[in-house]
Amino acid sequence: MTITELRNKRAKLWNTMEGFLDTHRNSMGVLSAEDDNTYSNMERDLDSLTNEIKRMERREAIETELNKPVNQPLTSAPSGAEMPKSGRASNEYKEDFDRHLRGKVLVHNVLSEGTDADGGYLVPEDFERDIVTALEEENVIRSLAKVITTQHERKIPVATGHSTAQWTAENAAYTESNPTFGQKQIDAFKLTDLCRVSVELLQDSAFDIEDYLMKEFARAFGIAEEQAFCVGTGVNQPTGIFTANGGQVGVTAASSTAITADELISLVYSLKSPYRRNAKFLLNDATISIIRKLKDGNGAYLWQPSVQAGQPDRLLGYEIYTSPYVPTVAAGALAIAFGDFKNYWIGDRAGRTVQRLNELYATNGQIGYVSTERVDGKVILPEGIKLFKMKP
């Protein structure tokens, strides 16, 4: 079955589920135990189709990448020699870095040491670019937020009060108005990962140690970052969106376990109009399962499945993104964020490092590798991200 057929099948199943709810609710507006079980089975089928669609989309992306030509035919005479690259982008740097990972003697002696107190070499530019790309694939919030590169602590001025215009009579004195400013600071908290590789595997020249470490560190960093970007305390880690110092509470639910359609509509309009232009929902998969059955005042279901490749599902017409680290529905929980997530800034301190540990695991026949990055994240304009709070 093709991916298009699966999408159409999922859309038809969703329409069937909508009709089932419309025709099987009793006089109290709820389903019988038998009908609820039937609907739950349809929900599981819908989730299975969704997961299969995502799996096929990933497979198509991989096949497309693998089918790209590895080189291009010459169509004209060479115009000149390639300009040599310098610094961490040079071939000499990449060669020495690979030899460093394998414990071999450096040939060019051009590696740059990181400034971190624990030592280690700065990774080549291509390696770091691959890590950042992989982080975006593992990390939903990175793909939505504003990402900047810093060399030191970054202080960001924020207007906390604006000037006010006054109607003034002719020849009358002007009324003074003083705007006020605050300041937020992007720091650089240390995130590390340590993994081990057997000596025998390193001695195998066919083993791409650089690619393996890039993917392993990217996966670990992506998970740790996303959790901090959601619920981080701000102490030795970034400040999360779903915290008291994150977004602003836009709506507080009347229940600690249930969400209504009217409350979600109120959440949308608690956000100022300029922010709504690029607004998105961010929530947990478990919360989506609760709101799938909700309708707006016109009888239309709030949740709409995507029928196009690469497009997210929608809620009240806005894109939905999910993260397992968003709090689930519970008393007092901040369960949903709605806003323009460019108001969440992520600061990457330039230069990730990789350090080789020769002796620590020698008795196990292994070599250790420690990767370090420095990163911070926080909401710069809280009014640009509204939170849905469950009743305490």
C-alpha cells in the first residue's frame, strides 16, 4: 500500500470516527461501554496508520538521500583549482581529528583545543554542522525556536513598558512619557555525554567512527535539550517553556482532568493577534488523545489529521507539534503551549568538543569519548507564548 493510500485511508477512518460519535452518543451525550470500546479500537487503528505514515515518510526521505548522485559529470573544462579551506573546515583538520578519534599520531598538528577546563579538541565544522542538523531532527523545540550562536553571555534588552501618546492642545506643554526596559541573559550551561567504543572496532578502518559519534552524541544531546527546553528549572540548565518562568498562563481549566473546546478557543484568543500569525500548539501525545473528541461551537472537530506529506496535524486551524517532555494532564499542570515559539531563544556557545579517554576503560578493551556543548534557552517575551493550566 502506498503512502498516499495510507493517508486517504486514515482520512476516511477519521471521518468514520466523527460519524460514529455523532450517531452513538446517548441522551447524556456519552458513549455506552460497548461503543466506547469500539471507538477506542478505531483510535488505535488511527494511531497505527499515523505511525506507519511517519515511518514511510522517513523511509522515502532516506531513499531520496541515498539516490542522490555521489558525483557530477564534468560538463566543461575546470575553471581553476578549488580554493583551500582553512581552520576547522580544512581537510588537514578533518584528517587529524579522525586520527585523534582513533588514537593515531597526528599528521598535521592543526587541531584547536577547546576552552573548556576538561580539555578536548574542537570538532571540525562539517562534524558540528551534522550534529546541529541531527539535533534539529531529534529536537522539536529547536526546529520551532529562535537559535543563536554566542561567544559569551548574551544580554538581551526587553521593553517592559511603552510610551503613551497624549492629545495635546495648541501651545500646551507636552506630557512626558517614559518607556521602561528590562534585560534577559542567555548563559551557557554545560551538557556532556560519554560513550565507549571497543578497541577492535576502532582498528577496523571500515568503521566510520566520526559518523557513529556524531549520531550518538546528537541523539543524547537532543533528548536532554528537549526535556530542558520544556521543563528545565533554569538552575545549571535552560529554563523550560512549561515553567513559572516560561510562558504566561492564558487559560486555567475548570477541571483538573478534562479540557473543553471553549477553553481551547479561549487559549487561542488569549494570545495577542500579532503572535497568532505564526502560532502553533505544543503538547503531549497523551493530551491529543483527550482533545480528539472535542468540537467547536459549530460542531466541527478541533483536531484535523494531516493529509499531506511533511505537514503536521492541526488544532483549530493551527499546526500541532508534540513532545514527550510536555507535562501531561494533571492537577495544576501546564499541559498545552500556544504561541509563536520564536519568542523562545536558544543560545549555542560556539564550538563543541570531543575528548578521547585512553586509559579509563583500558582494562575493558574500550576507548571512551566525551563530547561537551554549552547551551541555554529561555522565553524572552512571555506574552508571546500562552500556557493552558489545569485546575490545581
